[in-house]
Amino acid sequence: MDWYLAVLKNYAGFGGRARRKEYWMFTLFNIIAVVLLAIIGALIESMVPYVLYYIAILVPMIAVTVRRLHDTGRSAWWLLMYFVPLVGAIVMLVFMATEGQAAENKYGPNPKFVSAA
């Protein structure tokens, strides 16, 4: 839950880098929340809770993805890969699972060592 809240506190922070753990914990919590809201929506025959949650979480989701790309040394323009059918999603999955650059890059210091200090 701390990782999820950390991303929400940095709501529209597109600068810097995000560790794999930050990205994947945020993604895991979002998947759980979306499934629960879809079930609730099906029970009340309205997808309003699901849509409202998705709209509220869209900006932090993009921001943490951009920071994750920065951690691997890539620019935010790589987000456009999501528009390439099938291949784009696979490429982005590989990028999100790849370990970040160990040294400081042009997007900032390695968050793994900064948070440990």
C-alpha cells in the first residue's frame, strides 16, 4: 500500500526515475482495484465506479510509467509503443520488467540507491 500511496503523492510527477518495485506494486494494486470495482459495477448494473476510478488514476499511471522508462534510460516517447498492436504491449512489458540503469543517467540518480541512503 505504501508504494501505491507514494505514486499517488507524486500524482503528476513525470520527472525522475521509478524502481521496478514501485511500478509493479502500483500496477498490482490497480489490477485488484479494477477487478473489485468491475464486480461491484456488475452487481449494481453500473460501471460508474470503475470509470471514475480509471479516470482518477490515469495521470498517475502515465506518470509512473514515464518514470519507469526513465529508469531504464528511455524517454517518455516510448509510451507511443502502446499504439502498435500486440508488439507494442510486448515491448513495453519487457521495458517495464527490465532492471534500471545502475548508474545515474540523464533523468536522475538511481532510485534504488537513493532510497537506501
